[in-house]
Amino acid sequence: MMQNRKQNYRDIMRYLYTALNALQLLLGYLLMLIFMTFNVWLCSAVIIGDAIGYFIFFGGPTANQEEEDSHITCN
């Protein structure tokens, strides 16, 4: 019984990750097509949007990096 639930959960997560991967691929190709129009304003929007997205979601150090930085000593 419990094994069946775990298998169902794994299957659902596998389908979800597959769908998210397909969405990421689609968005990447759409952004590439927008960039290939060579319109300065659209290219700028793609670059600025990427920078803002990086800053919001990945801009800060992770907890592991903070711990490693606190153990660095200068000899």
C-alpha cells in the first residue's frame, strides 16, 4: 500500500518535472527568437529581464557559501 503511494508520487513528480522542462525550453526558444529580431529595445528588454530575474531569484549567497566564508582565515 505504502509502496504504491510512493510510486504514484514519483510518477506525478516525473510528469511535473517533464512539463516544467518543456516550458523552460519553450520560453528559452521564444526569448532567442525575440533576441534574433535585432530590435535594440526588445534585446535590451530580454537582457534587463534576465538580470532582474537573476537578482530576485539567485542574487544572494546560499547558506553554504555564507558558512564557508565565515570559516576563511587570513594567515
